[in-house]
Amino acid sequence: MARLVVPMQTGRGMNSRGHWRVAHKRNLAEQDVIAWELHRIPKPAIPCSVLLTRFAPSNGLDDDNLAGALKNVRDAVAKWLGVNDAKRETVRYRYTQARGPWAVGIEFGEPVSGAQHILEF
């Protein structure tokens, strides 16, 4: 299925600090970048799975901060697909990270059943 790598730096998840206006502006900017890039690929059939990968030059984040760092990406993907990202029967999200230049990977795959769903870090 479709795969996309977007060169961008994400926040640090729940460990991000700063004024709420700065955070809000960053959140909107991240979602706009992802939304713009998603229009280059065809939409996958629903239901599907989505693997979100955070590439960073650091040692990585723990699992709760990884999901938080990719929240804006997830929200942009859900909006582009036209689904509510809380409904697990339509789209299943998985998370992973790798060392490298700043980027976000988005890979669409086959649906994952409830019994098989495991968050990957």
C-alpha cells in the first residue's frame, strides 16, 4: 500500500514545554505540512492500518511521548481519510521510531483485527 516520508521535526510529546499559543501554532503547522503531503498519494481503502514512524537524530522517546509527538500527524491523517481517529474499527494506528534525520513516515497497510492489535514502539 502507500508509503510517505515527510521531512519535518515533531515535538517531544508530553514533555514539550512552552506557552500555549506557541504550542497551538506548532500543532497547526505540523498538521498543515502533513495534510499538504498526503494529497500526493491516493487514499487507501477503509478499514486500514497506519504505521507512523518518527525519525530523529536522538536516542528516541518513551512510548507515551512517542504517541504524543505523533498526535498532530495522526489527526491530519484521520482528517484526510475522513474518519474519527477514536474509532478503532476503521483505522488502527501503530507507532515506531528510528534514528536518522528529522522526518515522519506514514505507511498505510491492511486492516488489523482487534485481537491482533499491539502498539509497536
